[in-house]
Amino acid sequence: MHGTLSPSKWVRLKFSGIKEALGWSTESKQAVENNSGLAETLATGKHAAPGLTKLDYEMSCSHFVLNSGGLGISLQRSRMTTIMQWVLASSSPRRQELLKLLIPDFEVVPSDVDESVDAAEPPETMVVRLAREKALAVQGQRPSACIVGADTVVVCEEAILGKPASRGDAGSMLRKLSGKTHQVLTGVCLVYLDSIFVECVTTDVTFRSLLDSEIEGYVQSGEPLDKAGAYAIQGLGARFVETINGCYFNVVGLPVSRLYQMMKRLGPDISWKQSS
């Protein structure tokens, strides 16, 4: 059974009428209702918004063929490829580079969530809470997008080490980490419409004993000043790291493998295209 609609008529139709006429599944209805660029994409073949990728949904009516006769609709059970917008709720260049390993195209919309450390709050609870708050804050600006939020802290001997407030604070943190094993915790949250996935990943990192001159030189480089725990494992701080146990990317700021597993729960086919 086939039906034919012209592209212009397709765009004019309301989504509510379309879903009833075609008998789409609940997942398909939700996907269309929450994607205002879908009709334009189907009619013109052009993406309606930046930072888009593809998302497949099972449905009972899926095959769209645009030709001189209009938009053909094949009523066969298959999959529909719609367009999904991805947003990273972080201004961190490190997280942006890591997210590109999973999604070549996305929009960066930093959140304005207060990241102040509460010593009375367990670190696992704190990073999960902050990652969730960041993602939800940005969802208010991009309600139909899939939002990735994250927060990272360093914990040493039960003390939470966030970003240092000053050079002196950075030096104190590095002296505390010297010759010890500490934990790096990252909370990562994935929000899409009413779906929320949030997890915490922990990596153990051991520092060798540091000389005061090494700490002073590193602080003067400026690298520690915007990093949780006052060091960057992917930068000059790598010379202090003796061993790690767990996900390296988690220490950088985004547990790539865990986020990938979370993204697969939403159902999209993650692109294997390399970012430019």
C-alpha cells in the first residue's frame, strides 16, 4: 500500500495529523513532534539547524522517496532516519575534543551552573548532581536537542579538589597529591526530551613525589589554574603521573567509552566519520 504527498503539502501538514494518518509508533510520534526541522529536512533535503546528526527509530511507515511524483510513503515496517541535534553543555576545549571522537558535529552551549565545592556533599553525589544540572540548564535553551553535561573533581584523602582559586591554591593541591594515589571522578549526564541518563566514573591516579621546584615551575606555567586538582594529565602535568588505574579520558574530563554506551541506549547509530 502506497500513498503520495507533494513536498509542499507535506510541510503544511501538522505533525499531529501526520502521525494519526500514518499510524506511527509512540517512539516515532515523539521523534517527529520534538523535531521542528524534520519536515523541512524531508522536503528540501537540507538540515534545518546546526550540530545535527542522524537518529533511527523503528516505525510501521518509513520509506520516503522524493521524486517528480511527490513524496512517496511505503507502508512497510522498517526504520526511519530523522535528524538529531547534539549539544555539549561545557566550554572546556578538552571535552570538546573528546566528544568529537563520538560526534563529529555538535553545538557548544556552556551552562551557568554554580560549580562551588560543598565539602559536606559526597564527591560521587556532587559530580552527578552538577552534570545533571548543567545538562538540564542548557536543555532550557535547546529543548529538542540531546544534551551532554559533565563535571570532574579530584579527591585525595577524602578532600575534594576542584579548580584552584589562585596560584597559591594550585601549589597547595599539588603538594597534597605528591607521592599519593588520588581519585578522579567525572559525572556525565545525557538528556534528551524526557530521558535522562547520568553516571559517575572513577579513575585512580598515582603521583610520584614532587620537588618544590617542580611544583613552582608547573604553577608558573599557568596550566594548573583552570584544572580540577590543579593538573592536566594530557599536558605538562603528565610528567607527574606514575600510574593510572581506569579510564584515561575520564581524567581528561570526559569518559568516552562510558558516554558511548549511554548514547547507544538512546538508539542512534553513532557516526564513524572523523571530525575535520
